[in-house]
Amino acid sequence: MVPANLLALLRTLADARDTLAFGAFMRGPMVWLTDEELPDSAEEVRATTGGVKPGHAPE
């Protein structure tokens, strides 16, 4: 049986647009972000990528 956190990581790596899997991984035991920290980290990723989601080409 594959642990849920590892499955979430694999789903995130397979599809960078899968924000549910990314959130599940970030809240899991490998990273341990809290509910309050998760939106902050998402904003940081958007700022770092210039507003472009990972896996997407800029328009």
C-alpha cells in the first residue's frame, strides 16, 4: 500500500496543475504546512513564477 503523502507527491509530479494533490502533499508529514501557511506558500509560488502556474506557458 502506498502512503497517501507519497501518492499526492507522485500525482503532483505527474500533473503540475493538480493543485489538490499539491495541497495534500504540502500539508502532509513531509512538509507539515498548516492551513494558515498553505495560502501564503501558494502566493509565494505565484510571485516567484510571475503569476504563471507551474507547467503552463505564459500567455
